[in-house]
Amino acid sequence: MLGKKLVTAQKRGETRALCLGLGMVACSMMMYFFIGITIVPFYSKSVWTTETVCKVLKANIKDKVFCPNSKGTEDEEIFPYPCLQVWVNLTASGQEVMLYHTEDTLERNPKCSYVPDKLDNSKEVKARIEIIASNFKKYQTFPCYYDPGGAQTNVILSRLYPAKGLLFAFLWPTLMFTGGCLIIVLVKISQYVSVLSAWQ
């Protein structure tokens, strides 16, 4: 009687462990799919792939400009802000080019190097842009990214999805997939050992 209860409890535990392993594998595959349709296209689309050193030539704050939303032109998505323009010397080619914060900055407003998030307090936006401009004047040399193919003559300060970020995004689903497969293999080994012991 006790032996039957132990066998039943063992089978239930194996079933739960097997479901856990399959669930982890399924979740990891969903995460792979999500990363593949969201982050990977933006990473592969970016042409600013080579890192170099940029030296600030000038950082000026122009008059206020309007920032329209790239997805539409609704009034609530348009707000004025001071336009910061940063020109740098690209050491890789010696050219004088304009610096942008990220790839998204160029798409949102090619006239300005930095596009702030929409804030209700205009003084806070102005203060933030002035701090950024002073940092560029203070730190004259810094790493930046340029297009080695020459399709884009400008440079960016940081990539939205760098190679390290892409690897980090794939790390968690890989660990989950490996753990799920390991649980399934251990359950199958346990079942094989149980059948082999019963046969002997």
C-alpha cells in the first residue's frame, strides 16, 4: 500500500516537473519571438555601427522649435523646446558633422542634437538642455558612433540597442530555455531509471 502511494506521488511530481519544464521552454520561445520582432529589427536597421572618438567643435542652443510626434501630428504631442546643435570633429575621417543623441533623435527632429521628452514645465526642459550643452563644452572628447558605409554623414552619441544590450536581451530566454530543457531531461532520466529498476 505504501509502495503504491510512493509511486503515485512520484508520478505526480514527475508530471508537475515535466509541465514546468515545458512551460519554461514555451515561455522562452515566446520571448525569443518578441525580441525578434521588436529589438532585432531596430538593431539591424541602424547603420551607426562603428565606434570612434568625437571632439566637440561647437555646442549652441538655438531658438525654440516644435517637436512633432513621429506617429502623428496631434496638438497634444507637439511642444516647443530649445534646439541644441552639437557639431563635432569625426576623428575617423576628419569631417565636421552633427551629433545626435540616438537614432531616434534624427528621425524625430534632424535639426536638433537632442529631443527632450514631453514635459509640462518648460523651465525644466530648458535647464536640462543647458546642462547637456555645458557637459559637451566641459567634456570635449568622447566616444561616438558613425556609419562606415557613408550613407549617413552624421554621428550619434549612443545606440538605442547596442550589441551588449542585444546579448543581454537574449540572455534571460536562453537561461530559461536551458533550465526547461534540463528539467525535462532529468524527468526523462528519472522515468527511465524507475522503469529499469522495476524491470529488474
